[in-house]
Amino acid sequence: MHRLHETLKQLFFSVGQHLKQLNTEARYVIDSLPVAVCDNVRINRCQLVQGEAHRGYSASKCRYFYGFKVQLLMTHDGLPVEFYFHAGSEADLTGLKALDPQLPEGSVVYADAAYTDYALEEAWYEAEQVALMVDRRKNSKRPHEPWQNFLIQHFRKGVETTISQITERFPKSIHAVTAQGFALKLLLFVFTHTLAQLGA
């Protein structure tokens, strides 16, 4: 399976590029998916990964976890087109910068408040004409217009459904001997979800 890692990544990349071409509305949603490698009580005995870098916090579930985050870039109707794995403690914004999505000019990416970075928004739009529309916090210095807030909420509505559909494919415990093997299995779950949605 390790030898298939790069092949699967290339297949997913090719499918993602094709989906971007079909996504004529050029609207995308990004969110993170926390994936624990073990229960919190077993952190001290975990051999797969070690260190505080993997201790993250899931705001949506209001609890800590030990493992990875998966940054998922999806079309507005829930088809993953790009992904990036990183340590659980890293911020979503750090994951977005490392992902560095390759999107067509004129695209719009909707995100929650964790991706707030005014400088990144300006630089991305200036360099590639890609608009990052982040759900602003109440005390934001750059609040959106009401119609912008409506669009953000509307297009982000299905992101939790997509993430739930992907996590439903997870077994009770993802068995892996190495961190690379664990990441490979996560890739397989994301990829099979994409293919299943295309088949539907």
C-alpha cells in the first residue's frame, strides 16, 4: 500500500482538477476534519505519532484530540478537490497556507472564522483573483455586508454533511503501523467518498 501512495495522490489530483473544470460556478468551501489516532487516555502509549504537536482541539466537538487535521477543499456541492494533512495542534489557517489551493481565476472560497487573515485575503485576490470569504467574528474590523454573510452561510451549510459522510466510512479504529500508512488510509476514505458521490 505504501508503494501506491503517490499513485493514489496523483489520481485524486487528476479527479480534483477535472471537478474544478466542471464546477462552472467556481464556488468552493474549505473546512478541517480532526482525526484522532488514539483515545486521549492512551496518548502516553501511542507509538504511531508522538509529541505535543499532535494534540489539537476540535471547536465543533468542544474536546481535545490527539492526531491529525485534514484540510478539505470542496466544491459548493460537497465534492473534495484538494486536501492536506497536518498535525492536530496547527491552526486551520496554517493548513490553508500549506495547502495553497490551485483554483481558477474568479473563484470564491467560503470559510469559517478560523481562516481569518486579512493580508492573505488581499494577497490571494490581488495575485490570482480568488476571493476568500471568511465568516467574520462579531468584533471584526472588516465586517461583511448582509448579502455576503448570507452567501457564506448558504454555501457552507452542507460542509458538515460532507464531513459526516466521510467520517462514516471510518472504522472504529484506523489500524496503521506508520504515520504515512495512517495518512494513506485517510486519503483512501476521502477518495472513495468522492468516487461514490460521482457514481451517485
